[in-house]
Amino acid sequence: MSGSRTTRRRFLQTAGTSAAVLSVPGGAVARLGDRPNVVVIVVDTLRADHAYGTRARTPNMDALARDGVRFVRTHPEAMPTIPARNSILSGRRVFPFRGWHDYRGLLDRPGWAPLEDVSQTFTTVLRTAGYWTGYASDNPFLGFAPPYARFRNSFDRFARRGGQLGGRKGGVSERELRHWLHPAMENVRSRQRVRQYIANSGYSHDETQSFAARVFRDGVRLLEAGARHRPFALVVDTFQPHEPWTPPRKYLDMYGDPDYRGREPGMPRYDKVGSYLHGADRARLLRRMRALYAAEVTMTDRWLGVFLDRLYDLRLERETAVVLVADHGFLLGEHGYTGKKAERLHSELARVPLTVVHPDHRRAGHASDYFASTHDVAPTVLSMVGVRAPRSMTGVDLSSVFAGRRPPERRYAFGGYENSFYIRTDRWVLLATNQPANFQLYDVRRDPGETRNVAGSYPGKVNELYRIVRRRAGGRLPYYPG
């Protein structure tokens, strides 16, 4: 972030405000005659160890963490893209995916279904309460699929950017295509996907054309409009750093070998590493893949900073609650896989960042080890601005942390992805398919990397954890044959 923004933040933190304040539920503070604004930032495919750790440079996400509370054990209750957003927006559990069927315009995968009741999303609840609402996104499903038309129409303004899927096919040379598509990952589908992606963006030489840049610039425009219609509630939802990865060289060289001149593994397969990477190239390509991903994360963070700078320029930071959350992570060779694999819900895939910033920066810099989840976002936001959450919301209000209190007891996290589930406690992690089959049990106190499956040694623990999942899920989990 710019030095001017840092200076402005320090000034505002020390100067205070002369406006009278009013306490509201959840520890929020609202100016008399007004309620705090809301900004929820959703970043696709963002691993917690890249947003919080040292795996990628994210100065703007770091700044949010310094101003707010990080929930360092946040696990999405439903994955991937669409189920996770349904959870974030509705504030209710959507896993297990009972009664699911295929919907036109969405993927034919369990959980890919439209919101059950648009009137119960936190954005619609806020609009009903008098908020001006906006949504900016390049999500190809939520932004364009017919089943989400009613959701898009529920906002005062919905700004969508196409091109993540489909769109133009021409204007990309074979040389450029081959540069970003390594032979180990090349097939008819990947060639078409990467060709269209580059044709629609081509940001490897001009990051202003990246999808993150476009979405956050749209977010700035919504922010400026919202400033004229306060209070406002915005969601800025970027699909980057979802693959394909075609970052500008300046970002890539932060993490990768600057002398690398081979074809880039910019479109990894969702598969076992050993099924498509072989011999001496395996370790080299995995390193390059990790560098590409980290580069995309850093570029996305840079454009998040453009949005946050404008929030400060407009002097809105002290009257706005800000949330940063992701839908899922990505396997980069860990556990022998790359991509998103429903049967491998390890922490690299199923742990995400969640940062909540109070308008008055209460508990700034605090890290909570509470088992948080994506469906906690909606009730937390509503509580922070003093708007009653609908009964349909089953998530937990996390805002009690701002008063130094712990949210209601939650001894474990559980959720799922397509036909698979996970449950996590302080000590144990259980993964399996919904049939149930292929139980994997990990003792994370002794094995924090989740590398040794001890299900055969602890059958009683497997049964105990599985009984909890079935009880919380309301019975046997549904399984949809592929």
C-alpha cells in the first residue's frame, strides 16, 4: 500500500472522531442517524498460508489483518465455487447437498445449485433495512448463469465481468498459447480454455487487463456510488487467483527462478502428481507451479490495495465493516495431488483466510483459533451493523470477539465437497467419501502435515467422528454417482 495511506490510517487512529456514537448489538458502533457500511471481499482459490503466511507477499491482506481479527482456523462448510458462495451469502449450512440436481448454466456436480431464497441473503436483508447494495464480480457462474438472474437483480447495482470462461477464441498465437501450457497439461480442453482466457485478458504484459484489476476497479466505482447513498453494502468478488495462471514476469520472478525459460505449467490438472508429472521434471514443475500461483496471489493483492486505498481516500474506513474471505484453497503437490480434489480435503484445500475489521478497529491484530466457517460471515456482518439476522441463518455471529468474548462453543469444523466430507477437531482430522468409504484419519498433534493415515489404528475414533457428522448432517449423507 502507498505510504500516504499508512499515514492517513495512523492519523485517523489517533485523532478519533467528534461524531456521537451509538452502541448496537454485536459490539458495533454506529454514528447517530446512520449505520456502518459493509464491504465483503471474496477471493477465489486463496490458501490461508498464502494470505497469512510467508508463501506469498500480500501487503494489503496483511494490512487488513493488522486492523482486524484473523480467524486462523476457518474451514468452508461447503465447497467449491458456488456452494461456498451460497454459504457466505445465505449464512446457512448448505452441505450436505440433499435433493441436488443439475441446473442449466452450472456445473453438473453435487452442490452446484442456485440460492434457495434470495430474500434471505445478507445483502437483501441489508437492502430491505435501507442499505444501498452493489456487487462486483467476474465469477462466470454467479455473474452469468440463468439460475442466478434473480440474485443479480436483487442489488441496486450488479457489475459483472465476463471472460473467465468462454468468450473470444482468436487473436492468440500458437507460440503464446504454448508458453503458458506445458505439454504435461495439454489436451483439447486445456488448449481451448487457456486460449480463450488469454484472448479475453492478455494481462501477462499489462496487469491492468487482469480480471482482478477489472473487478476491483468496478468495486471502486461501486464504492464511489455507495458513498453517495450511505449506508451501503458491497461485495467485491474476484475469481483470481483461480487458474489459468499467466502472471506478469515481475510478479513471477518474485518466487520463481528468473532464468527459467521452459513452457509454463499455468493450467495444472486436478489429479495425482504422478499421473502426469514424471522423472526429473516433477520437482521442477511443481516449484514453478507454486511460483505461478504465488505470483497470481500477489497481483490480486495489489489490486485489492487499489480498492482499499479508495476506501481511505473517501474517508470511509472508520464507518465501514470490512470482511475478507475465500471459498477454498488449492493443492500444489501436497499429499501427492494438484488442483481441487474432493477426496483430499486437507488444510491446503479446506482452510481459508477470514479477516473481520470493525469500523473502530477493535481487537486490531488479534488472531482467533475459533473454528470459524464461511456461513458465519452473514450473521456476523448483520450483527456488526445492528440488523437482525433471519432465522434461516445457521452460522455463528463472530462479532463477540470485538468485546473480548469467545463465540458460542464449536468443538469441531465439518463440511464437504461434492460427494466427500471432512471433520476437524483440535486433534483429529477425518476425511472420507459420503458412501462412506476410504476413511482417512490424521492425528494433527503428532502429524500436523496430515501425511500419515492412521484410520486402521484408531477404528473407534473413526466411528466416533463419523457419528458426529451423520448426526449434524441429519442422517446418512447423500451420494450422487458420477
